[in-house]
Amino acid sequence: MKLLVTGGAGFIGTNFVRQTLSEHPQDEILVLDKLGYAGKAENLAGLERCRLVVGDILDKDLVFDLAKDVDAIVHFAAESHNDNSLLNPDLFVQTNVVGTVHILEACREYKVRLHHISTDEVFGDLALDDPQKFTRLSPYKPSSPYSASKAAADMMVRAWVRSFGVFASISNCSNNYGPYQHVEKFIPRMITNRFLGVRPRVYGTGQNVRDWIHVDDHNHAVYKILETGKPGETYLLGANGELSNLEVVRMLNKLMGYEEDDYELVSDRAGHDRRYAIDARESYRELDWTPEYTNFELGLSSVITWYKNHPEFWEADKAQVEAQYKMQGK
Ligand code: NAD
Ligand code: TYD
């Protein structure tokens, strides 16, 4: 396949490009990424069969130009951080909604297959004791400008499938962890804090639950969807990885040689979702896919090692990210 991967220089996109090139030697990848704060050209440096075009999905002519010659588009590009969406919601609407419409219009024009990467956050949150996890039938109930913009983008995809017959699928995945994640996010922020002698900073009470999946497992599922996914179908992706933020912090402290309770509670995020949890059983069956990282502690340990060995990836961003958090009391 010749793929156009939007956002391919960010966290999940970089891992997707690297994994796909290594596991599918016939594939070629064109990456479209504006190299915003979370995207780095160096993530893709030296990769064969991969070409990076630096540009914006809001540039419709560019999107059309690149879509002409590919077999499929995998659309990762987005503004991805909830905290940032509380400071600059407009950018999230532009990139995540209008940008997705540009991709859809290009797919309509050139009859290109699309896989749209979405999130479980479109479903809002669950009570901590709710026995029913998110399924395909869960109503959309987003809480933040980020999750609302992703929900709106999903609706656009569905409308383009129904009204224009675009061959598009959607996946809603839970929280990813792995290499190349920007230091603004929870796990890389805590790991790099520890390297710098700063205690992890936990929002609110730390009881909030996230459902963790290793990024390689997510990306294997995305490739399976490209191979066997049905038009108009939605796939929920997760790895039964529910943990409270405090459980993650304690595990991380232990792995890094600190007292488990050596963390600081800081002010809570506005509208902070309590819990996400994905029931991915239908996807396991339909895609013949199951996550390989079943031991979160082992996965986390390998991510700590990766950040230790790759200071060039995060050091330059760290001070500015922390200055921004400090202004928010976090
Ligand atoms: P990221 O912020 O690390 O990467 C996003 C990439 O998109 C960056 O390289 C950025 O430069 C690029 N980008 C942003 N705006 C762009 C624009 N207008 N034009 C071109 N490129 C642009 O995010 P991520 O964590 O890799 O997330 C990728 C996708 O996966 C997003 O759609 C996100 O909603 C979704 N997702 C993320 C998670 C998670 O846990 N990180 C979970 C489920 C779904
Ligand atoms: P984050 O990585 O921002 O992902 P998301 O908001 O998409 O779930 O945050 C994961 C969880 O960690 C979330 O409950 C907020 C919390 N959190 C902290 O407690 N401390 C932090 O420094 C950060 C960045 C997040």
C-alpha cells in the first residue's frame, strides 16, 4: 500500500510509521505533518520508503494534492491535549473538525479509503463503579473542547460515509503509552520529572481511571483495520488496562526507586473525566487482533528506559511545558 499518514511525526503517528515500514516491506508512506509542538522531523529521520511533507491539514489544496496518489489515508493529525484545549479551544475546532473535513473532501474527490483515528473520550466518562464499559452503542457525551472536537470529527466521517459513499472507518482507542509521547502528557511528564528530581504531580485526588494500551498494540489494530475493516464501521480499541492515576504513579515510583507515595496532589483539571474503560471484545473478534502488551508494569518499565536513553527527544521541551503548567497551578 501507499499510505498518506497525517500527523505522522507525532506520538502515535511516529510509532505507526516505524512499525508499518518495518513489518510491511512493500508499503510506502507519505507523512503530512505541520510539525507543531508535538511533531518532530527527527522522529522519522533516515527512514526508507517514507517522505515527510511539512504542511497543514487546513491547507485544502495541499491535502488534495497529496491524496491524489495514495491507496489510503490514516488520519492521526490533531490537537491532542485536554489541558491545552481548555486554553485555546478554537484551535481544536479548526484542526480537529475543519481539518478532518478537508481530508474527507479529498477522499471523496479521489475515491481514497480513509481510516480516522479517534478516541474513547468522545463517550464522556463512566462512574468509577459502572459495570458497563464503553461499547459501539455508547452515546457520545464529550466533556472537554478536545473530546467535543474529536466527537464532531467522528460525526463528519459518518456523514461523508452516508451522504457521499466515502469508504471510511473509525477507531476509538483508549489512552496510549509508549515512546515518542510529548512530555506534556501524564506518563512522560512523571518519568521526566523524576529524572530532574521533581515529584510527580497528580491532579485532584488521583482517583481518576484511565484504560492504558501500548501504542504498538493500538497501531497493530489500525493496520488490521486497513486490511480488513469495513466501510462505515467503528472499532473500539483497548487492552483492559484500567488503572487509577495514583496506581500508575505508585508503580512508576517503585520502578524508579522511590517511595510509592512520593508524589504531590495539585489542583484538578476543569471538567476532569473520572473514568474511561473500553470493551474491545468485538474488535478482538472482528479484526482477529489482541493486544500483546498484557503486563502494564513491564510496558511502563520499557518506556522509562526509552526516555532515559533519549533525552534529545524531550529535554528541549521540558522547561517550557513545566512553565506552562506552573501558570495553571499544576
Ligand atoms: P500528538 O499531539 O503527539 O501528535 C499529533 C501530530 O499531529 C503532531 O505531529 C502535530 O504536529 C500534527 N498536527 C497537529 N495539527 C496539525 C495540522 N493542522 N496539520 C498537520 N499536522 C498537524 O498526538 P497523538 O497522541 O499522537 O494523537 C494522534 C491521534 O490519536 C489524535 O487524533 C488523537 O486524538 C488520537 N488518540 C490519541 C490517544 C492518546 O492516548 N494519545 C488515544 C486515542 C486517540
Ligand atoms: P493525559 O495524559 O493528559 O491524558 P487524558 O487527559 O487524555 O486522559 O492525562 C492522563 C490522566 O492523568 C488524566 O486523568 C489527567 C492526569 N494527569 C495528572 O494527574 N497529572 C499530570 O501532570 C497530567 C499531565 C495528567
